[in-house]
Amino acid sequence: MTNPSKDAGGIDRRAFLKAGAALSVAAPLWGISRRASAAEFSYKLATGQDPTHPVNIRAKEAADRIRQATNGRLDIKLFPSNQLGSDTDLLSQVRNGGVEFFNQASSILATLTPAAGIVNTGFAFKDYDTVWRAMDGDLGNYIRAQIAKSGIVSVCPVWDNGFRQISSSTRPLKAPADLKGFKIRVPQAPMLTSLFTALAAGPTPINFNELYSALQTGVVEGEENPLPIIATAKLYEVQKYISLTSHVWDGYWILGNVAAWNKLPPDIRAIAQREFTRAGADQRADIAKLSQSLRNDLKGKGITFVDVDREAFRGALAKTSFYSDWKSKYGDEAWGLLEKAVGKLA
């Protein structure tokens, strides 16, 4: 029988909202009595995604609800599409207070908080049930604690970036051997560079705001991203094939500047946490649905999809030192929490 508390993506909404509630301070949640004529706190939320991406749609809804519930005291303005800087720029800006909130993929956050990158371990997660068991459980709690030690704050449970697939402009990639020498763009993320190096590809770190032109001019042959990113960034215009490797799952963290966050009164912080958590549950469902529907949409735009044997890729990776190298870097505690959710990794 279908569990009514779960949506089509297998997301246990009640567990997710409970996790968000656990992050909140003990404070009234349902609004503030006095009406403010102007915002007491005017904050910015920066993202790297196109305005049509679910991250921005749901973040805008959260900002609107926060403004209403606080009677205008907290006004969060959304700046999508890297308007305020590249992913790596925003890491610096949120730490120094130039930007109060931003969303960041685990893969990029790992350059500041190394533990965040453990979720990008190659072929670790087989499906969404496994992902959310880990991220709404002990592994997610561990990563949030490490984020706090990095001088920023995670304001709600992790949102969904999705399972990453490999696209190519030159040839279909059907088997691990096809990656040999393949020039592939990766984000500024040590784990993804390591993964494709182990599989004998030629990974090239490039910021996302430079990706389209790098593909267009042939600086790289391909890239790897979740289907919603490939669609909303129109990467299908400069790619021909998408291999459904699901080699890595990645999440989006809604992160805040510590000083700006602590400056908010407890009741406003609680409202912000509640609404970002609610928006995250909706965004997770959006990504799960899009990952299914976009296959047909992208086919209509000229993309050829390539189904692959994921176990063949995982087997090729297991023959290298990839897993043992990263286990030694993350340590027994973090690796144990990962394997608790996903099972033993070679």
C-alpha cells in the first residue's frame, strides 16, 4: 500500500518537516503582532540557478511567506543566475556578510566544509530512499555540525540537486572505457575531479557561469549535472548525448551568514527555518518529478539518451583506490555514517 505521507519521489514529508522543526529554536511560529512600515531586516538570497529552476521558484515562495508571517520585518530578496557572483565567490561573500543567504551544492561547499562532499561519493546512493535515509538522519546531522564549524549556518534540512548524469557533444558514453581521455567539465569539487580521474577521463574544473561557453567553444566535450540543471541552463543546445549514469547524488544547502542569522530575533529565525524547510520539501518533490518528465522533454530537443550499466561503472571505480583514498580522508566516523545508510563500499 502506498504511504500517504510520501510523494512520488519517495520523500517522507513528515520526517523532513520534523527534521526542520528540530533545528528551530523554541519560539512562536505563527507571526508577529505588530505591523512594520518598513523591513527591519533586508537580506539577500543568492543562487546560481536559472529563475525557472525549482530552487528559485520554491525559494521565492519561502521569501514571500516569511515576509507575510513576519509582517514585513524580514524581507529576503532573491538573486538567481549567479547575479551576485560565481559559486566560489558566494562562499566568500556569505562568510564576510556581503550576502546573508545563498544556496550551495554539496560539491562546491566541500571546498570550505570537506565533510559536505562525502555525499558525492561515486555510485554510493542507489535511489532516493537511500538518500533521504542518510540526509534526514545521522549523516545529515553530522554534515550540518561540520558546516557550523566552518563559520556559516545551515538553516534547514538539505534540498535536492538530484542525481548527476554525463552529457557529451562528441560521442555516446556507454561503458567505463568510453570515458578514457574524455574532456569533461566538473565543478570546483575535489570529489568529482577525483572520481573522473579514477575513471581515466580528463576532468576540468570550471565555474558554472562559464560552463555554456566552455561547451560551445569546445574547451570541454561534456559535463555532468542533474537533468533539471541541463534543461534550465539550456545545455542541450550544445550537447548531443546524455548517459544516465546517476554517478553522484548532490544536495543544495540553504546557508546563512552567522552574524546576520544570529541578529534575527528568535521568533523570526523560527519562521525562516519553518518556511525554508517547507519550501525544501516542495523542491525535493519537484526535482523527483522533473527527473522523470525531462527525459521526454530533452529528447524532443534533440538529445539522445544512453542507458548504462551502473554496476559496470561502479565496478571499474572499485578497482581503483578511489574508495579507500576517500575513506582515509573523511575518517572512520563520517565513512561509517555513510555506509550505515548505503551499505559497504568497496
